[in-house]
Amino acid sequence: MARAGVKVQKPGAEPPLGRKDWIDAAIAMLAGDNVEALRVDTLAEKLGVTKGSFYWHFKGREDLLFAVLDEWRLRMTSEVQSLIFDRSGTPWDRLERLVRIAISSRADVPGGPFEITLRDWARRDPKVAEVVRAVDAERIAFAAQLYREAGLSEADAQDYAEAHLAMVIGIRMTLADSESREEIKRRRRISTALLLPRGPAAKG
């Protein structure tokens, strides 16, 4: 006999899916297609459930899209920052770690296919564009902080921070279809050479 307040799943019933399951599935789909292609019925089919599961967590498709956008915001700001500071090292080590996070084969990293889809969406939706601008500003501010800690002047730190964001997005757009280990190493070598100006300030 079930205890009061405890839901018992019926035999043959759909496996319970949480809100994050739907968000992660949407991110995976958006990494390979545009926003217009994201449909609740298609997503439910990929997850092997009915649309009823979706409406336990979201009011509709737009609600899911903005939950996805919020997840991207968190990943590109607070989660990346935590990854940078979760290990010891010099300021230059942290900057190199920031480059390595972006230049990888994962689709949801900074500048990856998922972000490219969101930026395309932002071109047509002012609300999305506002979120993207705010995230970019926070990412630039964080990179500038790392460059200042590495010994660069305020002006140089800002310049390199803006170049960092542009480089990460640009190199992923031109090389997004190549995920070999050697190509990833090449991307990192190019990015490191251009974004980590180890000069006299780095030796202190």
C-alpha cells in the first residue's frame, strides 16, 4: 500500500521527465538546427514520451525557449566562472583554461553550435537580443578581470577581453564542422597565440 502523498508510477507508464530533461533535449536539438525547427511534438518523440509530460513543466513552446535561453546565460557566466576558479593557478593559467573551455568539441561551449543558433534567434527577437548583449557584457567584464589580474593595463585588458569573445565565436563559426583531436589542438594553438600575450607582466 502506498504511503499518503507518494505517487506510484503505474506499470507501463512513461518514465518521469524533469524540467531539466526537456531543456537539455532542446539544447541538443538547437545545436543542430534553428529555433523554428524546435517543436514540442518532435522533442517528445525524441524523448520517447507524449506531449503531456511537457505541459507538466512548461506553459508552451515559448516558455521552453526562454528556459533554454536562461540556461545558456547561466552556463556562459556563473558556471564558466566557477570552472575557471575551481583550481589553483596563475592568472595566465586561468586565461588558458578559459580558452580551453571554449575550444572543444562540445556543442554547448562558448561560441559553439548552440550559441550560434541563439545568436541567429537574437537577430529576429529584441528580447533575446537584450539577453545576449547582457551575457556578452558579463563575459567581457570577466575576461577583462582575468587580464588585469595577469598584469595588463585597464585599456589593454578591455581590448583583449573584447578580442577574446570575438575570437572564440569567430573560430567556432569557421571550424564548427571539424571535431578531430588535431583540429581542436590547432584551434587552441591559434587562440593561445593571439589571446594570451605573455609579456613582461606575465613573468612577475
